Amino acid sequence: MGFKELKNKKWFKVMTNMYVLVLTIFVIWMAFFDTNSLLIHLELRNEVKKLEKQKEFLQGEIDKDKEILEKLSDQKELEKFAREKFYMKKENEEIFLIEYEDSLKTKKNE
């Protein structure tokens, strides 16, 4: 099969057409080498999805904190929170912390 026979084939004529060659080069350039290539778009899309998940998580945390702030606006809830979290007490009051063996870290449990 010589070059003359190859030149007469239909697929060879289509592939050597100037418009097809330019279009092929353009598509390859845009897909792989351009600053806005297809690969970069895929990476950016994945990053956007990750950031949206993080946004949803943080929005949930904000909602939880708002609920806590609403609870703490009540004087009794604020006192309960201070006693539980920071072991605060009233004047002339004693606090006893009760710890169970299974909650303590001992040498056997470590």
C-alpha cells in the first residue's frame, strides 16, 4: 500500500482536511494545555464540592451555637451551664466531683 493508494482513501482525505486538523489541534489544546483546560475545570469542580460540604457542616455548627446562645439568655440556664462546664459555685457552697472507675484512665486501661 503506497502513499498514492493511502491518499485516495476517504478517511485519509477527511483527516487531512485543513479544518479537521485545526479543529483537532484546537480541541487538544483546550482540553489539556490551556490555562482553562478541562483538567483544571474538573479539579475546581471537586474543590467547590468539598467547600460546599464544609459550608454545610459549619452552618450546622452555627445553628447549634445559636441554640446554645438562646438557652444561655435565660438566667437559670446560664447558671446551670456555668456549674456544669466551669465548676462554678455560689458563695458558701461546696462542690463534689464524682468519678467512676470506668471513666478514669488507669494504667490497665491505657
